[in-house]
Amino acid sequence: GAVVSQHPSWVICKSGTSVKIECRSLDFQATTMFWYRQFPKQSLMLMATSNEGSKATYEQGVEKDKFLINHASLTLSTLTVTSAHPEDSSFYICSARSYRTPNGKTQYFGPGTRLLVL
Amino acid sequence: SQELEQSPQSLIVQEGKNLTINCTSSKTLYGLYWYKQKYGEGLIFLMMLQKGGEEKSHEKITAKLDEKKQQSSLHITASQPSHAGIYLCGAVTNEKLTFGTGTRLTIIP
């Protein structure tokens, strides 16, 4: 149980284009989803927190117009990197949790999406 | 803010040997999580500890939270190549999960 998927796993795009990454909780309804970014050999950096049906809360220093987050349903959240540039190249990981499950505070992570902007 | 320090930073262990990874918090822990990450992949949830003195095991991995709830250890018995990866401890503060500095585990034949 508590499986989170991400799609795509890899994406290569040209500078200036937008990229959408999907995060799905497959076997539970996620009350909250999180988006992280990870640089090589570093720990995860929280970008934003999103609750179903409400606007995402962004961490300090994260541009909300650059990284659009939509949490349209209890099983799906999307991260759109708008007008991507090479410095946006990174490993993006989502996680989900549900207070409706016995292990409500535990975050379950997706497999990650590697973005390369040329 | 809560800071989590892990030691060692990296560990090279011969297959079959035991090992221990430590996670020390600057504040009292009200929930301590252990995750494992393989390079280029997401995080796999291992265990969560909440009570002082609590100990949990899953297969050959045992995690403990000390009585004062400021330190946790992760112990692997008879290590295998599949145990290789980065181990991260984490704690939730204000609804946000803060990660430790990470321990990179390499298993050699």
C-alpha cells in the first residue's frame, strides 16, 4: 500500500518550453502532496505544499509563477515548470500523505522525475 | 528550526557485516522517520518512531529512538548489496519534513 507514481520519469526539453510533471497516489487519497527538488549529492529541498482544492504554499525563494502547482484531486498533483531554462535542470520528487490513513503523518515518495533543459 | 545531523556521512562495509547509522536532533523528536534512497530514485519509507525507547525492525533493519527522543540509530545486520544507498532520517516540524544530512552506504564483496 501507499504507492506514489510520477510521470514522466525522464524529460528532456528545449530552453523556453514548459514541462508538466504528474504525481499520483495510486492506492490512497492524498490530503496533502509535496514537491521537492534535489541537486546532485544533496538532500531534498521542499519547494511547495499543496492541499487538494486549495492553492499551493510555496517555500521562501521558490517562484510560484515559475513552478505552477495544481492539486486538482485527491490522487493527482501536477508541477509545471514554465519557460524552463538550463538552471531548472534537476531531479524533482513528489510525496503524498493522508490523514485518513492510520499512518497519517508519513509521507510516501514518488520515484522522481529527472528534468534536463537544453 | 530543527537540525538533524547524521553520522557517518559515508560508510563502506563488507557484505555480511553489521553497521549502524546515527541521527541526532537539536530538538526533541516527536516523530522520527527513516528513508532510503537509491541514486536517481525516490525515497523508500523504512520506519517511523514516535515514543522514547521505541524500537522497530523490518527484515534485517532495526531502528531505535532513545529515551530522551533526540537521537535515533539505524542498525543493519548481515548487510547485503541491496542495502546500498543513501539513508536519510527525517523529522516533521510545522507540518514540514526536515531531512538529515544523509549517510551514503556502500557494500563491497
